[in-house]
Amino acid sequence: MKILYGVQGTGNGHLARARALTPALRSAGVDIDFVFSGRERDQFFNMELFGDDFRCFNGMTFATKNGRLQPAKTIVTSNIARLLSDVARLDLKPYDAVISDFEPVTAWAAKLKGVPSLGISHQSAFDYDVPKVTGHQSSKILMRFFAPTKHKVGLHWHHFDQQVLPPLIEPQTHKPPIKGKIVVYMGFEAIDEVIKFVTPFDHCEFHIYAKVDKKRDLGHIKINPLSHQEFHDDLLDADGVISNAGFELASECIHLGKKVLIKPLLGQYEQLCNALAIQALGRGTVIEKLDQQVLEKWLELPGHQPANYPDVADAIAKWVVNRQWDSIDTLVKALWHETSVKQDYDASFGNQVQPGLIY
């Protein structure tokens, strides 16, 4: 079975899922080629898993500034003509199917050229009745048509009595947390603002990962260039994590039982929905600005019970090879049954994020 795997390259969450699923697909006998879009090729790092011949396209990505989505700039900077040209030129003849993790070039090419396509992403979960904030109609429409596929597998932290799977994450080794060690990854915030945010709390050690050229040691604040391996080494024994409201990092934290402090990208529908879900599950504290008073209280919190999600990658890979993509019910039931910790979900929480609640 030969598959073209398209991965959205904005942020690192989609890449993290691809890192988890790719070895499982290969073990199941799948031959895979890769397409990445959303950033320039030289902006990707630690890509050895995907080989040297992966392709990169401009695709589409969201423009942001200082933690806020810029809708107008997003439209202006999105080269629709180039996107359409890339879709038209992408040769799918060598492939039995396309897998897309919210990647538009491969998804649209498969749709227009009649090639079987499978969406495996967190965004696919929004086809179901999962926690969602009100409003943001344009974002909802964009999410629906951004990377359309014939079949979909949605991923979320809880089943919400819907046909969604647990998160797709790399195998994690549980380690005892080091008290006061905090990992910080806030890719949508200005680095100077993040440093100022954590500076007063010198009883803790903050390991900040950001788009910088080299390491800097500021005493209790360590600045690190982006690195897949070093980041996860720090994550495993961290006491907590401060981040924006991307899905994949929060998934790893819930799996490991880390406390999280998240600031959703303002105006970004998916991140706001993630913030809502993590509050309704009692799994994280949400802020809408870099609020040091909330940070002070959050730093004193203990961790959570690890969710211990099962090996979703192996189960999906076997299901993909089986080609029974019209039915996911058995897979859903089996994987949630294997999830050892049954999380409490407050279905009455509502549909608006409530910043400042300490979890």
C-alpha cells in the first residue's frame, strides 16, 4: 500500500502526530511519501524520520501577531492562485490513497482527482458534538473546507460520547517531576514578553523553547532553540507546562499528568475550543493575557493523574491497512476502553471560556 501523507506545517502539533503515526504505518507495511505545507522548507527541524525527499508547498497558514490572529493579513498573505496551481500539479497516480493531517494541497488534490482520502487530525473531531465556543462562523466554515477528505478520524482528549479517538502521541516514559521545573512553549507570543512574564518567580526554573539561534542562560530562565528531542527530554520531568492552546502538547501533558497553563491564540477558533474543553475536563488553567497573579497561583498546584492513553498509532495503522474506512465504531470503543483513567467531564460547563479558573 502506497500513501501520500500530507501534514500541515504551521506550528508543530501536526508534525508531532506524523512522528507518532509514521513508524506504525511503516511497521504495518505502508510505503509513505510526505508533503508538508505552511512554512518554508528551511524552517522545519529534526525531520530525519521523514527522509530527504519530502516535498514542501506554500499551502495556507494563519497570520498572527503578539498572541492574536490577524484575519485580514491571513487573507492577504494566502496565495490562493499558488495553492490552486500546487493542487493541480500534484501527481497522485503513484498512490493508493492520501492521508491528510489538515493539509490542504494533498486533501484538495485527492478530492478533485478522485483518490481515496483520509483525514486524521484534531480538526476532524469538530465534525462531532465536542466542546465548542459560540460564534466564529467564518472560522467554522474555513475549518470545514480547509482540507476536505472523504473519510475522517477525529482526535480529542475525551470521547464526549462521540465517534472520536484518543490523542495520537509518541510513546512517553513517565518520570517523577522536578518540583518547580516549568517548560514554556508559546510560539505565538513575543519572546521578551514571555521572559518578563516569568521573571519574578525565581523559586522556579523556566525552560523556554522559542525561535532563537542559540541557548541563553538567564539564571532561573533558560532560553532554548526549538528541538524535538531536547524539548521532550525536558517535558518528561517537568512540573508543569505553559503554552498556547494547541492540541498536541496539551495531549502529551494530559497523558503524563502535567499541570498546564494555556493562553489561546485570541480569535483562533480551534484554540478557544481547546481552552474550553480543557476547562470542562478540569485539566488546565486558561488565561487570556500574561497574568502574573494567575501564574503565581498556578505554580503552587500539584499535577494531575496521568490519563495513560493507549497506543493509538498502532491501532490506526492496522485500521488504515484494513481499508474499512467507512466504519470506525469498533476502533473507537476499543481505544477508549483501553484508556485507563476515566476523566470527569462537566457537560454543563457551557460554551464560553472562563479565564482565570485554577485547575
